[in-house]
Amino acid sequence: MARTLTRRKIALLTQRSIPVLPYAYCCIFLVGLYTVYESPSLIWYVLSGLIGSLFIVWLLVVKYKNITFEQVIVFLAPLFFALSGYGFFVLADTILLQAVVSIFVVAGLLVILRSLYFYHHKSKKYQPFSLQTQSQYLNTVTVFFATSVLYSLETFLSISQLLTASIFFVMLIGMYWQLMYLQNLKKSEQIYIVLFVCLLTQYFVAIGFLPFLVYVKGFVYVIGFYVFHELYMTSVRGLWKRDEVMRMVGIALGIIGVVLITTKWF
């Protein structure tokens, strides 16, 4: 009898704490970033703690009985976002940039974790396709963070370009595997996605040769990535509109041109 009451109390306490978990994790993430700032030698310990905490929060919010393949796929978005944001914070060279990045990453994690909570616990407040839309936005920002970090590793730590390209390829495969599932794409599209990821990886390697700051390289890459991604999704959906495509490509080329003209060349 006593054990039953104890289990009920624990279950009730867990249930009441679930709405607070997204906020609690964001606080933990901020503490982790501050710890790394003060003690850089703890970088890997903090990283493992933050990823482990994210996994635990996800399990508690989703609940064991509700874990499906789709939920595992959705989890890739905050996971990649947290990893790339953490790496960008560690390699940022100014306190101001670190502060901006930390706020941005924490805000992004809070938004998607709250949507996850609403999806499983407050379905009336959940906006349809919020998780899918937010995952796509997070993935775009993740690409900027990840490319900047990988270019930094090549530049400052002399990491092999083959290794960084392989890491980036694996991350893109995970992202587009997620996209393929959430968009209900046909199995025949799988081979084309692999080829598309190969092209994006080649684009990543090509940008790496530009004599710019790593942040500029990351920005130039993410602009091109966004355009290529939208063109690919437009062709998949069969919604190809020539005027809109030309406008989007023109704006992207204009932005990249301004960046290349105004940035410092080495």
C-alpha cells in the first residue's frame, strides 16, 4: 500500500513538473554555457551533460508510451541545433557574440520544447504542423552554426577537410531523412535526396576555399543552402513558379554579392 502511494506521488509530481521542463532545460543550458566560458577545460563534460539532459527532458515530455518513430525524427532538430549552437558558442571570439548566440540558442530550444509539450499535453493549444515548421527553421540556423564551426576547425585546428565534409554530410543526411519522413515523400525520392545531399556537401567544400572569415563562409553557405533547398522542395511538390524562383535566386545572389564585395579578403 505504501509503495503504491509513493508511486502515485512520484507520478503526480512528475506530471506537475512537465510544463516547467522546457524552461528548466533552458536554464541548465545557460548554466552549461557559462561553465564552459569560465572553465574551457570542461567542454566535453558539459557537452555530454547538456545532451544527456536534453534526452531526459524529451523522454519526460513525450512519455515512453507516446514515443514513435516520428517523434524520434523530430528530436533530431533540437539535438543538432543544441550541438551546433554549443560549438558556435565555444568557438566565438567575442563576449558579445557569445551572449547573442546563447540567447538565440536558448530561445530556439524553448520554442520547440514548448511545442513538443503542447503536442502531447495541451493539444488544444498546439498549432498544426508547428513541430514540422519549427524543425525546418531550426535546421536552417543549424546549418549556419555547423558550417561556421567546421570551417573554424579547418582554419584554426587544421582539421582535414575530408573529415569536416564527412561530418557535415552525415548531419545533412539526418536532416533530410527527417524532412523525407515529415513531408511524406515517396520512397523513390530517397535516392534523389542522397544525390542532393552530395551536391550540398560539394558546395560546402567549395565555399571552404574562399579567403574569408569563417562566419562569412557560413553565411554565404546558408544563403545558398536555403535557395537550393527551396528549389528542391518546389520541384518535389510540383509548385514550380518561374517568377518566384527567379526573384528568390536574384535576391540570394544579390546578398552574396554584397557580402563578397564588402568583406575583407585574406
